[in-house]
Amino acid sequence: MLQAGDSMPTDVKVHNLIGEEVTLSKYLGNYLVIYFYPKDDTPGCTKEACSFRDFNKDIEELGAKIIGISKDNVKSHNKFIENHKLNFELLSDPETKLQDAFGVWAEKSMFGKKFIGTLRTTFLVNPDGNIVKVWEDVKPDNHAKEIYEELNKLIGKKD
């Protein structure tokens, strides 16, 4: 898994909400909150997304952009956004290429069974594309507040 000090992968192609291929290089120049989550419309992922929705304005005021990424397809993402009035971008990574590049497509365990899936992880990336902080094993309930507080310490409010 990528760690603080590493550069984020900027050349891996994923899909935006209208199905166009994009890379993370498009987002350089801003602080980025890139969060990887397992699946649209599941309880934990919905809590996490709604938490980011509720803190998005505050996070944007600090000069950062939130991007959620999962294996779900564009149609699923658009439905997820509509159902929960999400106000930030989701990217579709159905082939898990970007998740592999970040190191979050890995072995997991649930109810004693091992399988490969998305590790719920958030990366804070600076405007140059360098990872500043990583949150692993994220608890979805108050995660956005935790991110906001870290950003506020790091860069503070812009005048």
C-alpha cells in the first residue's frame, strides 16, 4: 500500500460519471481526499459517503477536493449519488487498476473467510501529487470530520 511520502499514480485510467476515461493527473494542483470504498449502497459505504457529503463544503473551503473510488460501474455510481444526494465526484475502477496501484485491492477477511476486495482506505494528497497522510481500516461514521480536522491543521482556512 502506498504511504505518506509516495507519489500518487497519475497515469492509471478510470471512468468518470459520464463514462469517459480519466487519470488522477487531471486533479493535480489541489489537495485531494481520495477515498477507496468497497461497494455503492452498502451500509458502511453509505455512511462514509454521506459523511463526506456533509463535510464537503467545509473541505472545499480549505481548498481540497473529495474523490471516491470503487469497483462499481458508472451506472451504479450515478444511482448512488442520486439516492444520497452526494456532492462530490466518484470514479469507477471496475478492473481495479487504480486500486492495485494504490495497494488497496488486497486480501480481506470477513466472518472467517478470506477474499480479495477493496480495503477501506483514504489518502490525503498535496497539490503536487504526493501523499501526505493515509488512513487505513477507516471507520465510516466520523471519518469525514477526521479528514476535515487534519486538513484544517495542515492548510487552514483560505482568506
